[in-house]
Amino acid sequence: MPDFSIETLGRCSIDSPLRLSVARGNAEPVFVEDDQYICYEIEAKPGPRSPVGRENLLELAGPRRHIYFSTAHVHAGIVTCGGLCPGLNDVIRSIVRSLWHLYGVRRISGIRYGYKGLIPEYGLDVVPLNPDVVDDIHKIGGTMLGTSRGGGTRTSEIVDTIEQLNLNMLFTIGGDGTQKGALAIAEEIERRGLKIAVVGIPKTIDNDIEFVEKTFGFDTAVVKASEAVAAAHMEAHSQRNGVGLVKLMGRDSGFIAVHTVLAVHEANFVLIPEVPFDLEGPGGLLELLEQRLSRRGHAVIVVAEGAGQYFFQNETTYDASGNRKLGDIGLLLKDRIEHWFQERNIEINLKYIDPSYMIRSAIAEPIDSMYCERLGNNAVHAAMAGKTKLIIGLVNNTFVHIPIRTATMGRKKVDPEGSLWRDAIEATQQPAMMVNPR
Amino acid sequence: MPDFSIETLGRCSIDSPLRLSVARGNAEPVFVEDDQYICYEIEAKPGPRSPVGRENLLELAGPRRHIYFSTAHVHAGIVTCGGLCPGLNDVIRSIVRSLWHLYGVRRISGIRYGYKGLIPEYGLDVVPLNPDVVDDIHKIGGTMLGTSRGGGTRTSEIVDTIEQLNLNMLFTIGGDGTQKGALAIAEEIERRGLKIAVVGIPKTIDNDIEFVEKTFGFDTAVVKASEAVAAAHMEAHSQRNGVGLVKLMGRDSGFIAVHTVLAVHEANFVLIPEVPFDLEGPGGLLELLEQRLSRRGHAVIVVAEGAGQYFFQNETTYDASGNRKLGDIGLLLKDRIEHWFQERNIEINLKYIDPSYMIRSAIAEPIDSMYCERLGNNAVHAAMAGKTKLIIGLVNNTFVHIPIRTATMGRKKVDPEGSLWRDAIEATQQPAMMVNPR
Amino acid sequence: MPDFSIETLGRCSIDSPLRLSVARGNAEPVFVEDDQYICYEIEAKPGPRSPVGRENLLELAGPRRHIYFSTAHVHAGIVTCGGLCPGLNDVIRSIVRSLWHLYGVRRISGIRYGYKGLIPEYGLDVVPLNPDVVDDIHKIGGTMLGTSRGGGTRTSEIVDTIEQLNLNMLFTIGGDGTQKGALAIAEEIERRGLKIAVVGIPKTIDNDIEFVEKTFGFDTAVVKASEAVAAAHMEAHSQRNGVGLVKLMGRDSGFIAVHTVLAVHEANFVLIPEVPFDLEGPGGLLELLEQRLSRRGHAVIVVAEGAGQYFFQNETTYDASGNRKLGDIGLLLKDRIEHWFQERNIEINLKYIDPSYMIRSAIAEPIDSMYCERLGNNAVHAAMAGKTKLIIGLVNNTFVHIPIRTATMGRKKVDPEGSLWRDAIEATQQPAMMVNPR
Amino acid sequence: MPDFSIETLGRCSIDSPLRLSVARGNAEPVFVEDDQYICYEIEAKPGPRSPVGRENLLELAGPRRHIYFSTAHVHAGIVTCGGLCPGLNDVIRSIVRSLWHLYGVRRISGIRYGYKGLIPEYGLDVVPLNPDVVDDIHKIGGTMLGTSRGGGTRTSEIVDTIEQLNLNMLFTIGGDGTQKGALAIAEEIERRGLKIAVVGIPKTIDNDIEFVEKTFGFDTAVVKASEAVAAAHMEAHSQRNGVGLVKLMGRDSGFIAVHTVLAVHEANFVLIPEVPFDLEGPGGLLELLEQRLSRRGHAVIVVAEGAGQYFFQNETTYDASGNRKLGDIGLLLKDRIEHWFQERNIEINLKYIDPSYMIRSAIAEPIDSMYCERLGNNAVHAAMAGKTKLIIGLVNNTFVHIPIRTATMGRKKVDPEGSLWRDAIEATQQPAMMVNPR
């Protein structure tokens, strides 16, 4: 039995110089209390005598001794939807190889160009898959199946096609919208009394799937984003009053921005959707930037694409799928910064970098490749056991099953009071809140 | 309250074709049962009504509202010991910057070349550190302080020097031996009635520190190891009967080998210290290799340096520190494989790769850089709060304090019955046990 | 004596199917004739009996047995001007180390932020340099001295400062404008009867310095540009009617675009300043793009920033230095392509990538590092020998001296009739001329 | 007409402090004289009035207006031989695409596993090639055709197979031995009165083909070798008396070692086959190493595998092909260095790195990809024009035809008196000759 008691030299009687919050609930990072703990051992079994409530328990992913589908009858389909994300081909490869080598499945179909490949109007487009076809695809970025946005709401047509193809399992690799579509498909399947397992592998470069600690491609995205911020730093550092401005992905959640800032050690401001900030006025970004430049001669700003959307209030529009179109915070910042310093007659050299597509199409880094390999394995195990309406997630470093309905109810966000954000602003040395005093 | 219940299509009545074990305790990967769960929420507080036992609780790392040391009186020392590991400079940089910028500490000393830099016989060697000195060191591999092996047992001399230097906190960056040395130092400090905090940052490229889910540099090691295995695959694949053989780090634990095999998708055999294997005889490695070559024409073998040490029983020697010297399993395999096929008059092309030093000296990948940044922050928070005899660890994705005594009692190993090893041998398609039938 | 005669199987009597030009002078790639040769041995000495004219001879760079400056009296200055370029720090490092270690020079000054660091109005900014200061700078992108644009025409003030600093050699690292400024400085120096050597190292990421076969940073630029085009290809390839559009550097010369297209093997159109093209009409880019999409489903276009400037004729403006501001051909193409397909009711997915700053700030690839090392060595040799008003150039793989006046008279361009452009359009399979028939 | 005259500040009357040789012919780097020049313009035509002798003229490569083979009748074969080299797949891809897209050839066969694939005893092994098959192979290292050593001397059997296959052009991608084999094949073809073009693409990672300025894969090799030397430097730098020792490729010529040393800027000794050195005694390597360690505390040594072979005189053996087997200079140096310091009771930390296979199997860097693309194009142009018994070479940056007989008569070597070696020893600061005074 481990002894986890920590020794101390004596009583702590000196006030910390750190500018952290004591109160909770005001969206600022807080001090840690000495009576805050986490569990080391997390395995648990439900039951009347269990100390852990059922609502806190996630089912382990992995191979079951008894399975639902007879190998000889399986026809599996794989579809990739939405934007590119590093690792798509690794996941496809892993699913195909697990089905083929572990379970002996011989009928595997790749649906081309997203859900649209299942809708007759766009042209049905299905290719047979086997280990030879997917052998080297992980060395190439993108998705060998192609992808597209939309189509996921045309549930009935999609299920018609699934029936025609005689699929009895469907692997849906995609984000929040894709998985909501997968759930609707699974419900329609159920309504028709069919026995088709629908298993999702969550894909979101923003890493914002609720309950899932990390989505595939995220580590690769941070690697590539770090290169962009390093470039911005170099440009800024090599000029008098150089300002490097980098816009990173992150519609609702600032994970990429925050992780990148921690990785490169060289940003001075990080702006994320979860933490509001003012531009003008005392304590606003522009004043702080001016102070930084006069003190150090250069500055780097990293902004998540979803940050500061309240600056665009009059311009809200929606795209075909009903998503709110984001205002371009990168260009807005670029304009406002340049205007601020022009007004003050201070010459600056601003370089703006938007590395989005170079990140999305990257080949997966080994850490992500490993993760994708295991996601694919576990998705196959779940489907073979007849489990459905679930995604494979990593929670507390363990692969688990999460119901699609539960996982798509909300979005994971950076906690402005938590340690991640605290470490990030300690790295940038920016104030916890860049807002005008009220 | 999340609903984590998983739906299924029906009862699973078909036996799985997977060759996994049902029984536990026989060192083979096992099937997962449907009643295996993990906790999602892991925060807990101890107390009479807590459902979680005290022995399962780890103290959260992070900044405390009240601290033990007065900033003006702090003189901190940093020492790096043992072999190189990606991220050493990132950790040094983070500690220096956290002390300086967050807490206002102005006296920070780097001890050069490991514990020996604190022992007069080897020449005391201490350099002043500040944010300017460490500004760009993370872009360079190795450790700016230098390192060495040994010296950690000369506790009394080391504490003499610490007293002379007037240090009141010491950050020890190193592996198992280093942290045991740190504990002895802290105990000697206590014996002398001094108030000096000793905080360790665990460093082991093998990732084998008990309780800690990942040590820094490990992800980078997997990235670099993957390049070596990819090279071995290319060499093997381009020859008739090509065999690529890669020896990776891993004295007692096969984590690097297993993760690399999962990352590259291209190895056919992985050999680790935790799982014994036979070379000769039916079901042994050589026979399986021959089968693989006749079936596919090439093969890749990844071996951890600590695997198969029972092949060297007559040659056990010990180094100066009392560690058992490992037999060179890479060269042994090379010889035995070549001999096996010569005897059978089969021409093979074996290429042997040992990338060890190119891995250890690598610059940290962004994922590790981020991790090092946070390790350093949290080490400083702990030391400032007067906590001592602890290491900073990551457990269930949370930074925590772990007593050095507890963390150095054993070594973390790959569980041969667990999901990591199971996924690895599913990736290689090797049998769970490569041993002769008894 | 080598025998270079080529044997053939017989007379060539079949017309080549290649669509190359026979006539010269019409800006289309031409066939090669069997009587076209180059010299293997290129060393030569001038003199009355020399078969080679003086105007075809370049002086070899390198160390001379007798030198002009006494080591003890040397005070060298180094300045970097204009935009960032990979390798700047390598060149600085090489100059400092050659002066220090080879010639024993101990006074070396870095001028900060370009020529402006020599002009009192902007604040004189000079730092002492030695091997320790520059030891690791090549591992970091950008320039450790900082840079700026402009200032090079304020010759008199600059020479005043040079006199005050007592410099007797100045190394100017920069492009066409910088070297013209260097020539003016050298002429003013001469007018004042001073003995100060001015030696330039040509820096242009566009690789467009006349007579010089390759400028430093160019190979690194191609490496980074290739990553951008590979990303564009992945994005295009993963979508139905995906179009990847990449804008690369190249104001007057398309070398980066052409080399990148040859390196990645995956672009379908390359557009450079040297070869005009039509957008609309038969044989224009848009029609050809439509044909490509209907045939293959995706396309990648690489455009040099200076291509197609005639589309902006009504908008010509000039910047402070008198340079013509380029119209943004990338955005123009993006708009025109999207408009073309909207009009035809064809859905396309266009992704536009502009990787400029990520290229300029990159760390030099080893090939460039090697080149920079040798450029720096040779620049020092030239200055120590009292040679002035020259740049160090690589011609036919040999380091030579080229007078600044000669090197800045024109710009090197891609020859539309030459083999480089021919190989590029063979790689893309685009027509030699994408213009409407007249 | 360019004016290339260089201006100087005055007469050079001071002796240079550089320790270079004045005399020629003693294998030490020499000073450059002021009357040494190279030609800028190198195009020339032979003829009675030409100032350039026929023996100095190389025929330009490229597409001819009239060709020898009728497209419909062409059956082309491609074979890769010998060790792996970055870019093999790029060359294969380029040949296939040029034949297919430019000339319309539809019958292209890949010979598998080197010349052995053409010899019945080993099993004939031929695969059809087309643009789809080769589309993504350049993203993968190795050779898609496989390779082997030997077999090239069994000319008659090979030509029998070529006749059976009805090949009328053969592209041989390989080194010195491969091209000698190709010449013998071409001569046998001629003897039989056949009309089959044999065109070689020289492949040698050592870059030692006579007359050819650079072979493909060489730049990539330098990139990867640089990583190994950087690792050695990090290991050495992080230890007291750390010694990094790296063995690089280079049987007869030290080009990789020399270029790498120039690229990384961090080696202190470079040892190549062309320049002899002593180990023991005054002025020998070991004494100089000891001096370096006592002065700087660490050292990096780069050695080409063919250096110092005279240390193995009693052990000369030959392999099956009649090549002299090299003694392992890396291990010899390791032993001798360790012994030297043990005898003197000086503790050192030596790390030995042999990155050979990780270099050979690397994916081609973009610079090499570009080069391979153009090599392939030009090889196809030559074969279609009925030219034979030639290799495609790059000379003075121009693609030319070189007769195989001429190119295989000798080996290109580093000139110990030339500027490349001079720059290398200026970079390492080692003496020009590390030999005992006689």
C-alpha cells in the first residue's frame, strides 16, 4: 500500500507573491489548497457496495471473450468526415488491419468523401479496403478516403444506402457534427429493426470533445503550431518593435493555443475563447502590448480563432450547416494593433501567420500514430461485440466507451480557473484578466 | 450528471477468434470483461466520510497561497544527473524562470556535471543562472549544466557544500539513483536541523518511475526511436529476406519498445524485459522469424536492451555503482539469427541499428517541452511552500506530489496482461508467448 | 585525358512527340541539339595566349599568402539588412570565427538592426562579437543582430559612424539594395581617402543575384516551400474538386516556385514572373484548371508572388524605397478561380496557403549551413587581403569574387527556353504557354 | 559584357598567419594566388576554330527533336542495384512518368532485387510499372523495386533475359560496380547486334563518381549525418572530458565527412581516406585530442569509414565481389582513444555513433527530390534518342552525358590541396597534417 504523505519544512506563513485568485467562480486561476487530492487507483466496479456512483463509471474498451457478429457475415464500412486532421489514415489503417488480421473479416468498404458518399445525389462512392491497400497510407497526410462537410442530416437516405450495401458495422471518424449524425443514423437503424453497430472515433483538431482527454491529431497540431509560433518569434525578435501574431485553430476551446504557448516558451500573450479580453483602455491588450514593446522591443501574440468573437457582434452570419461563422480575429487584431501604433506614431513590424492548412494536412507524429493505432483496435473490438452508439475515448489514460449522446452534449473547454490556464499565463507572464477596471 | 451506459445490439454468443487468455496471472494478455470500469471524476478529499482511502490519494501540485520561504532569502540550486534525456534544458529553463519571474528569486545556482559538482574532490563547479542565461537553451539538446553518473552516495560531503553555498532549496533532475541520493541528502539535511527543501524532477528515458504515468523526454524518445525502426523497415523491405533489427532503450521496462512498435505500425516482433521468450525450438523467435521470412520476405524486430538477459547468465558483472551490467541482447540476437539461417543455408540480409545516443541527445519535441515547462513550474511551487523529499509526477493527467521514498520503492513495468502489451502484439501479430511448449 | 564521346544506336529519324519549340527567341523551351556542349575544366589564367577572354574570367576566392591588414589593427563590422533568410546566423558565426581563430582578430562589432544601426537618428546600436557569443546562434532562426529595411542611401552619415567606430572592414549581408548601398558606402570611403574594405555576402531568398548560381538560404526555402505544397496537395487530394493554391516568394524570378515544383512532384501548374499567362479564354489557366479537375478531381497551383503583375496595371503604387508594390497574385487567383467555378455552378474546395514568414525564419538546413560557413570564410579572406567593393559568389561550384557593381546591374531570371523551366513544365504537364491563341 | 575586375585597397605586404602550404604537391591545402580564375560562361561548340579542346567538352543532356525509338515499340526496364540511397524511388518515379507522359510509352518493367532479378537462378522477378503504381513512392524510403549486391558480372545470362523480355532500353541505377556491369551488358548487346539502349543513373552515397559533381542522395546523407554529429556534440558537451566519435560513409572519398563537418560547425577533427594521419606520437591524433580536452573539456571526431586503413594492414580480406573489406576504423579509434586515456589515468566519456543505415534509408530531402526528378527526365531523353553506354551526370550545374567507360575509370576524391578540405580544417581548427615529424 503506497504512502503518499508529503513532508514539509514547517508552517507556511508568508503570503505568496503570485497574482492568483483566492475566490472561485470569477474565471481567474486560483491557488491550490493543501487538502486537494486525486485518486491514484481508478479502476472500479459498480454494485450496491461500490463507493463510486454509477454516473462516475466508464466502461473499459477492449476485446471481449464473446462477440456479437460472426466474422464471415461482417461487412464493415468506414467513413471520414469534416476537415483534415493528422492521423486519419492511421485510424483507417488500424481499423482495416484489426478487422482483417484479428477477426478475419474480409469485406471492408471505404466510403469516399464523407457522408456524401452514402447519398445517391452526390454519387455513391465506395472502395474495397484490405491490408495491402492501406499498407503505407500512414506515411501520407490527409485521408485516403477523401472527406467532405455536411450530408450527415440526410439520415434516411444514408441508412437506405447502408442497407443496400449490407453493412453491419459503420465506423464514423469525425467531429461533433459527424457523431451527432452517426447517432441519428444509429437511431434510424434501430427504428428499422436492423442490427448494425455504429462506432465513432472522435476527430477534432480542437480537442474539444466532452469527457475525452485528448483527440487524435492534437499532439501533431501542437507540434506544427509550435513551428509557426517559433517563426513568429524569430520574425519579431529580428526587428525593432517586431510583433509576431499567430492565429491557431480553436473555435470554442483554446487547447491548441494554450498547449502551444506552453511548448514554445516564447509567446507573450495568448488569447482564447474561454477568457474575454479588452483591446482598448487601461489593462487592455493594446496598452499591455505597448508596454511590452517599450520594455523588450518585441512581442509574440497567439490567438485562437474563436477568441474575442464579441468584437464582431453586428456581423453574425451562419453557414449552410447552421454553424455561426466566426469573425476573423487574426485580421481584426492585425488591423487594430497597426492602427493603435500608427496613432501613437510608433513604428512597428507586424508579421501575421495563419498556419491552419499546413497543420491539418500534416502526417501524424509518432505519438499520434500510436494513439490512432489503439483507437482503431478498440473501435473494432467494440463493434465486433455488438456495441453501438458509442465513441472510443481516452479518459485518465484508459481507453473507454462513451455514449455518443453523452459525448456530444457539450464541449470540453479550457478551465480559466484550472492549472492548465494558470501555467499558460505564467509562461506568457500576461495578467490573468486583460480587461478594463470597472 | 453524465449517463455513461453503453447500448448493445444483443447478446454476445460467439467465441472471439482472438488468442487472448481468460485466466489471469499467467502473464498473457487477457480479454476485457463487461463489468470493468474506471472512474471519470478523480478529485477527492480525505476525511472520515470519504469513500476513498488515504493510501489512494495524491496531493495536488501547484502554487499555494501561503509559502514557506521569503523570496529575498532564497538561494536555489539545480543539478542534472545521469544520462542525457530530451528536455533537460527545458526543465532547467522553467525552474529558473518560475523562480525569477513568479517569485522574484534572484539567487539561482546551477551545479555543473551532476552531484560531482558538489563534491570538492571533483572540483566544485557552480554557475549563476538567470532568465537571460537560459533564454534559448531549450533549442539545444543535452544539458547546459553538464551531467555525470555517480557521486550521489557521498551525502555528507554534498550537504557540506550545500551548507557552504547557503542553498535553501535544491532541485534534483535525475533518475531512480539520483532521487535516492536526493532522499539521503534530505535526510542528512534534516539530521543537521537545516531548513532546505529537496524537490526532484524524475528523469528516465525508460519511463519506469513507479506511479508516474510519463517522464519527460519519453515522447521525444518514441519519435526518434520510430525513425530508427522506419529505417530498419526500409532496409528490410528493400532486400530479399531482409531483416531489420533495432535495439532500443529499456533496462527493466519495455515502454519505449512497445510505444514505438505501436507508433510505426511496421515491426513484426517486439521483445521486452517483462515477457520472456525462447530463441530456439518450436515456437521460439528464430522459428517464427523463419516462417515470417518465407511468408513475406522481410521482417523487423525491435528489442529493448533489458530483454532476454537470462541468455547471459554466466556473464553477470557489476559496474562501479553496483548496477548489474546488461548483456548486449542486440548483438546476441544478430549473431544467433545469422547463425540460424547460415545453418539452414538461407541467405538473409540483416541490418542492425542501435540509435541510443541519437535519441538521448535529441532536442525535446513540443509535447515534451510543454510537459517540462509545467514540471518546472510545479517543482518551484512545491519548494517555495517548503515541501520536501518529493518528486513532481503526472498521475491521471494531473500534476501531483509523490514522496521520493514511495516513488523509488519499485519500478513501473509493462503489464503483460494489460491493454498496452495486448495492443502491441496485435500490431506485430506475434504470439503472446514465444516459448517452447512444455 | 578523358574521352567524352557518346555512342548511339543509330540515326534518329523519328519526330519527338514532345511539344517543345525549335525556334529560339520565342520564350518557349527548346529542344537540345546534338552539338551543344559545356566545358568540363573551367580553371583558366588570363594572358595574351589565353583562349578565354578577360570578360569571362572570375577571380578565385580564398586565403592569400600576403594580406593587407595587420591583425592587431583590424576592427571589423558586420551588418545584416532586409528580410529574414535562413542562414543569416550561420554567416555571422562563420565571419566571427574566421576572423578570430584564423587571423587572430579581436575587435569585431555587430551592427544591430541593419544600416539604421549606423545612423544616429535611429540610435546607434553596436554589440561586440566573439566566438562565445556566436557559438550556438546557428541553431536559432532569424539574425542575432536584428535587421531592418532601408537606411542604405544615407551614405554620408553611415560613413561618419564607420569612421567614428574606426572600422577598417565592413561585411554587408543583404540583397540587391543592401549591396548597392554597400557600393555607395565604399565609394564615399574612397572619396574620403580611407582604407576600409567593404565585402558583401549576397542574401536573397529569391536567388536572383546576377552571376551567382545560388544564394544562401535558397535550399532551405525550397525545403520549407515543399512542405507547403505537400500540404496543399493533401488538402486538394482529400476533397472532391479540391484545389490547393500556394503563393511562394519570387518578386522578379521564379526560382523558388520552379525548384519546389520539381522537388514535390505534385503540382499541376506553376506560374512565374518570367512567363506570362492568360486567365480567361481558350488555353488560359482557368480553362485548363477546369479540364484538369474534370479529369482528375483535384489540382495544385504554385504561383510566385511576382507572377502575372500585368493583371494589376491600374493599381501600381510604390513604397518608401521606390520599389513597385506587388499586387497580391495569390488572392487575385483565389478570387478569379472561385468566381469562374461559381459561374459554371461547379462546387470546388479551394485552400490557399501563403507560407512566406515560416520560410524566411527557418533554421538553415545543413546544406545551407555548409554553404554559409564557406561564404563567411571566403569573405574574411577577401577583406583581410584588402579586396573591396565585391561580393562572394558561387559560380560553377567555385567560390569567386564578383564586383558589386557588376553583380547589381541586373537580376538573374529563369530562362523560359532553358532546361530548368523545361523540366518544370514536364513535371507539371502544363502547356509551355498558357495563352489565348492570337 | 561583364566587368569582373576586383578592386583592392593597396599592396598586400603582410604575411598571412594562416598555416597553409605555399608549395603544391605535398598534399596540404595551399594559398590561393591572385591570378587564379575560372570561366563564367562554359557553353562551347567543338570545331576547328574552337578555343576549347574536344577532350574538355561534355555533351548536353536533354530532349532531342528527332528520336531513335518509335514510342509504340518501346519496352523499358528499370533496375536498382547495391546499397540503399535516398532518392531511389524518386528516380524510378521520374523515369516512369517521363516515359509515360512525355513519350507515351506504355510498356515499362521494373526488375526486382537488382541484377539478380534478371538471372534465372535467383528467380526472374519483373513487375509492370505505370504512373499509378509509382505515384506516392517518393514519400517512402528505400526502393520499391528492391535491390541486391552482385550479379552484374553474369552478363550473358542477363542479356538472354533482356532479349526474352524484349526490352529495348534499360535504365541501371547503381554505383561504380553497377555501371561497369551495365557497360558489359551494353557491349554484349552490341556483340549480338541488338538495338538496346543502356543508360545509367549513377548512385553512390559517397559521391565519388568521377566527373560528376554530385550524385543523388548525397545532400540527404549530409542532412542525416549532421544530425548524428549534432548528437555526438551534445553528448560530448554534456560531460566532463566528453568525446563524441561518429563514423560516416566514405570508402575511398571523404565527401560526406567533409561536408558534414562544414554543415554542423561543431566537429574538432575530421579524418578522411585521402589524408593520412598518425594516432600515436607527437602531432598524432591522440596527443592533439588530449590537448583539446584539457583546453576545452570536450571534443567531437568525425571519421570516414575508409580513413586510416593502413592501421589494418595485416588483416586484409576480400569479399565475394573482390572488394577489399574495410577494417572498422570507428571501433579501432574507440579502442585506441580509450586505451590512451586509461594509460594516462584520465577519465573520459566516449560515445560512439554509427548512423549508416539510418542515413541510407532516409526519404530524399527536397533538394535531392528535385535532382532525381531531373536525372530521370534526362535519362529518358537520352534513351529515346538511342544514346547508350552513358550515365547522366551533373557537371558545372549542367546535366550532361558521360560515357560509362570514362566515368568508371577512376574515383572522385577530396583534393587535399583544394578549397573544400581547406575550409573543412579551418572549421575544425585541426592541423593540415596530423603526423609525426620525420
